[in-house]
Amino acid sequence: MLSPRINGVAGRLSRQQILEALINPGKELSPGFGMVSIDLKNGQSVSGILQGENDITIAVKRGNVGDTVIRKEDVLKRTNSPSSMPNMSQLLTKREIRDLVSYLATLKEDEMVRQQEAKTNVHGE
């Protein structure tokens, strides 16, 4: 099963967003990991993997075709597929969730980036 990397999660999400992701994992889709179905005002439908989103557009990957970029103003209905990650409030106590959020909030830097930078500093001098 694929999932977004947790390395550097605190650099991307606030503590509140981390908590929300744990107790309502399907609320926000991480680009490249969630399926979305979009009904357009012109009667067409687009389904695929969410690649990115901003205030104006949604990018969806459909098979081997490049990203389909959809203007949000053209969207009639959007449905995010349920996340395969379970709701952690059904598996962990409140204290365990609090401890997990505290731990994840310490992961501010992507470890792989830090290691690569350390190698560059050692070998690049």
C-alpha cells in the first residue's frame, strides 16, 4: 500500500492539520495518493488520481494520459474516494493520538534531504 511520506510532515502541515488527517483521513487528499471523481457542468465526468489543486484548478491523472486540468468553476460535483487509512480515533486512545501528533509535529525536515545535504557538504568541500 502506498501512502504519503511522513518525513517532513510538520513542514507541510500544522498540528491541527495532522490531527485532522489522523481522525478524518479522507477529508484532504494528498496529491498523487487519492482518487477523485468530478462531474462537470457540461455533463462530462473525469475520474483519476488527484495530482494537485489550487484555488482555481484541480489536476487529475487519468491512466497514461498527461494531467487533466479542470477549472473549479466548471465543477458541478466532486467526490473523493474513501481513504484506505482508518480513522485513528477508532484504534487509538485520545492520549495515544495526542502523543502521535506530538511526535509527527517534530518531523519538520525530510530526512532524505538532510542526508543528501550532509553528503554534499562532506564531498563538496
